[in-house]
Amino acid sequence: MKHIMELLGKTRVVVEDGKVVEVGEPALDWCPLFDKVRGIKQITAEEVRKNTEFRIRDFGLFTDHRQLDGFDDFVSFGASEVMYSGLEHGLLDMTVTACDGAGTVLTANPSLVQGIGARISGLVYTEPIPETIAAIRQRNGFVLDENTAVIDPVSGVKAAYVIGFKKIAVTVADLKTAEEIRAWQESLKKEKGDVPQIIIIGVHTTGFRECEAGKFAEVTDICTLCASESLRTIRPLAQVGTAVPLVAFSQAGKELLLERAKYVKSPVLVSTPPLPELPEQKQPRRLS
């Protein structure tokens, strides 16, 4: 079975039958997050290979023994952590994300959201792994297409709405998908008047084109800036973190970030400086 993921400077990695078979060239030299959590001082193809193999070995990514339980917060503020808190405390009632071996997954189970998202990076392509799909089902998750493991956030949001959910968070990695979700939401409003709240969370944004950054900020509620130079020029309503920040571009996104802040284990500083706040020494090197 073949899987493609981009990680550590958007490096393309191909995994087949649990083995890394291809590693591309990194777009970054250094990432403060992976320096902190894994001690990676220089991003190279070999470091990317080793990190992928670590995730396969320790967490079962791309295998039939994918770990979905027992994950502590990988970071205080990440996409999965924010969705976890949103589900736990009623700001959300459904999430739409992507999981290796399953594709698009719908769930209202906070622990499953964290289990899927804590150790995954930019999933580009995946094929179905029956054991992973069964494990997701056992944890009150719904796989959009068990036969193909397609990654389709738009169809995932529509399915969540049809089932009856009204406060849906979805992760997206490109402008076209985000715009398609907003266009569907607007058409639903014109047709029925009553529309679900859809929190769009932008992820995997390294290399985002300057011509698309402004539009992406307009249609997303929350966005991880990764190593995107263009998204760093846009002023958000709220920001958490300074090295690889998570920012809010809407009031709903701001409320979700602040809700998460109430439950992080470390002390929290609330301030009102001009945003974004980006200390030079903490930024990923070779922004793109």
C-alpha cells in the first residue's frame, strides 16, 4: 500500500508497505518545532527519512497497527489540540480531518481527533488499511470512503451537515478547497437560510503563494503559519505561539483559540501587541 506525506520543510516522502521508499529535498534548513521536540538542528533528506521511520516504528503510521490512543498534547496549540478543546467544551460538534490508512475522517470524539492529528504531517495521498479503518470506527469515527481512503474535505463537510451537525471544523491545505467549502456554505444559506458554522483551519502552508495568501486568510478562521513567508505578512485577530504560530483570521477562530488557552497545562500570557509577533531568532530558516 502506498502513502505520500510531506513533512519537515514540506519534504515529500513515499511509504510503501510500511517502508520509506522515496524522500525528496527539503524546502527548509531548520524548524524550531522539530529542533525543540526531536533535536533536529539541520533538516536534510536523511533526517526526514529517520523522522518518518520513527513515526512508523513508534506510532504505526501507514501500518495496520496505527496508534490512535494515549497521545498527550504534541504542542500546546496545534490544529488537533484546538479541535480537541473545541469538541470537549461545546464550541464544535464535529471535525473533518485526514488520517493515513483512512483518508477523510469525521468524528466528534476529541481523543480520536488528537490521536489522528498528533503525529501526522501533510498527508497527500493514502490507501485504505482495514485495521486502521476498523479502529477509527471503534472510536466513534466515520471514514468518508472506506474503499478508496480518499482525502476530500469538501465532501466530508457536506456529509457532516447531512448527518445533522452544525458546528463543524475542517482542516484544509489549499485555497481552492477552502473557497469551495465557503461557496457551498453560501449557497446553502441562500437555499435554506439556516447554515452550519464551519471553522476552516488552514494547515501545511509552507510555500503558500503570495498571490493566494490574502484570499486564504479571508476564507479561513484559523491558520498555522508553518514556514510561510506570505502568510506572515497578514495581520491576524489573535496569535498563539511565536515560532510556528497558529493565528485566527475570524472572530470564531479567535474564540476557539482562546478556549484552547484555558486548558493548556503551561502558564499563559495574554497581551495586546501588534500582530503577528515573530521574533527573528525563532522563525524557520529559509521561509518559503
